[in-house]
Amino acid sequence: MKLVLDLLLMLIAGVWFFMAARRVNRALEETAWPKLLLALPGAMALLGVACLFAPSFPAEGVVHLPNSYEWPAGYVTHVITAADGNYVVPLVDAGRVQIYDPHWRFLRGWNVNALGGGFKVAASPAGAVEVFAAKARRHYIFDENGDLISSVPLLESDELLLDQGHALIVPTPIWLWPLSSPAISLALIGLGLLSLEVLKRLSARH
């Protein structure tokens, strides 16, 4: 079943990318202006599509990222501060938990089997990281290195913890923000395609 869902995800992503590429190519063919002028909005639209679907691959387990890899975080809600001052950051779109020191230096991260759904985190005084995955209905406990200690069914009492944490902006290079937010990816797609359409119509008038 998982293989089918993985293939479906790749198919949907491929269709979106194909449709965007087709529209960009059509604009290039129908516009008399220099192609270089259309390169920026065309690349913007295709980049937006790629960034929109990229987080789904680690979230669904299609791609397994090493613990040393830092996924662009951007603006994150329900961030927890652990007893040692480290930040525990839940990246729901990418299905990852990432740990940062008090100065926001990335330490490590790992994937969470949340079935593509939302999850929240908590930190125990002993240094363990607890993950409450709503869709998967699981309560995971990881050690400080990201190794799974236990996995038990999510209890109703656990859901009382799901509103903990703070909304913070994790220091992230501006060019990587589209990977951190579907809204930014969709904005890139819309802006790129709209710009192509405007340029095409202006070209037709001239």
C-alpha cells in the first residue's frame, strides 16, 4: 500500500511539473520578445512546483535524509525549548524533527513516521524528545540522537500537550524559504505564470 501511495505522490508531482513546464514552453513559443526575458518568470514557476512537492518526499518516507541534514525551516509553530536550552523544532511539511542549540546552530534532525499528518513535540527533563502524531495516532519517544526508544498508541490525555510551544522564525537563507512553506511555493508558481501571461499579452500588442 505504501508503494502505491509513494508512486501516486510522484505521479502527482510529475503532472504538476509537466503542466507548468508545458505552459512555460508555450509562452516561450508564442512570445516574440527575447527568450532570456521569459527565463526568470519561467524558472520561478518551475522552482515553485519543485519546492511545493519536495517536502512531501521525506514526509512520506520516499526519501530518507541523514540526521546531519538540515531541512530549511523558516517560520515554525509549536517550537519547544528543552531543559538544556536547545530548541526542538517540528517540521510538519517535511515530516522531520530538528534540534538547534540556543544560538540556532543546527545539531541534528530525523524523520518522523507521521503518515504525512501533523505532529507536535515535547521535551523531557532527561533529554528525550516526545512526538505526538495525530494522523498516525502514535506517541513516539526518541533519544537526543534521534534514535527511537518507544512507540505507543496516542492517548486522549496526550492530546492535551498538542497546544504547547511557540511560533518562531528559524534562521534560514532567504532563497531556501520556498522549501519551508507551501504558501511561498504557491506564490512563486502564481507569480511566475502570471508574469509569463502578462509578457505574452504585451508582446501580442506590439
